[in-house]
Amino acid sequence: MRLAGVRWPASVSTARLDGVGYRVVRPRRPIRAAALEEYRYGAQLAVGKAAAVDLAVAWWLAARSPHSLIHLPLRPGGQLDLVLLHHSLGFRVSSWKRLRSRLSPPAMTTVTLPPRPFPVLARADHERFFHQDFRDHLKYAFAADTLFLVGSRRAYELAAEEVRALAEDGPAHLVAGTHFCAEIGLGPWKPRHRRNPAAMLHAYLR
């Protein structure tokens, strides 16, 4: 499965909350064979082949849509839904339940991935992740039965290769009967960080 040129039917809803307008993008069709659960070291996401593509498209959208919340409804298959958003939006995750209840009827659209959806980053870009002054971490929070991933475009792009490989390379491993996963670092990798301790989103193909 190649992500280049994938067409993803989506819906777009809007709402105002506390005087601020928000845009929520969701897949138009139900996501099947996917389950997201909180666990000791962060969260674990099990996906089928089609759901891995849903995750990759949502990841690509999140990196390039600073004014939108990208929502993947994964319940009742698992404990949690997933929302990806930019930190610049300044959205309080505790407001998610209220925002969901106010969303407008969805408008239909189709997202088409470009020939090269994700950039190829140099090794030095990834090594900066562990520098003490590095700030482009994906932060996370749990609220209203939802895992929120919050970060900059750079934060999403640093993890994009893991997401791409899960969708494009994972199915061959599944056929061969071998485990294939994406391990996405969450939070700053510093000991005893009070607000967002280091965690992991472990996504695997099933």
C-alpha cells in the first residue's frame, strides 16, 4: 500500500466555543479494526491495514492544518478516541465534550495525499529530539475518553516516518506473520517532568 495519491473521504464541522471558532475534521466512513487504550507507558493503538492508512492521512492533515482538530473516532473498538491538533490553536482539552455537542452538520470533502506526503528528514533532525533545549515534542493529554496529541508541524513530521512505515511497510510484515509497530515518543524526554512526563504511543498492525 502506497500513501501517494490516497483519496480520503472526510467531513468538516464547525462550532464556536467561548467566542472562538473551531473546525473539526473526521473520516467520513467508520474506522474499523482499530482500538486505542491507555496503558502504563502512555497509550497503545491496534490498527488493521485500512485503519493504518486513516492514521497516516490524519497525521499528514494534523501537520498542515494549524486551525483544525483532526478527530479519529475509535470507540467502541477501544477505550479512547484520538484527536490531533496544533499547539498554536490553544485549545483546552477539557472543553472537548462541550465542543463536540455544538458541532454543525458535517460538510463533505475529500483529502488527497500528494506524491510525497511526508518529508525525509536528516539524521541530525532526529538527534535534536534529545537535546535539552529541544521544544518540538508531541505533548499529550487524556480527557473525555479521548487521547489528544498536541504539537507543531515539526513535531508531527519528526514522527511521520513511523506512521508512514506502519501503513506502507506493515502489511507485508503482517502477511509474513511478524510484528510491526510504530513507537512515537510523547512528552519531553527529561526525568520527572511534572506536566508532561515522557510516554509512548505504541501503534501496531493486527
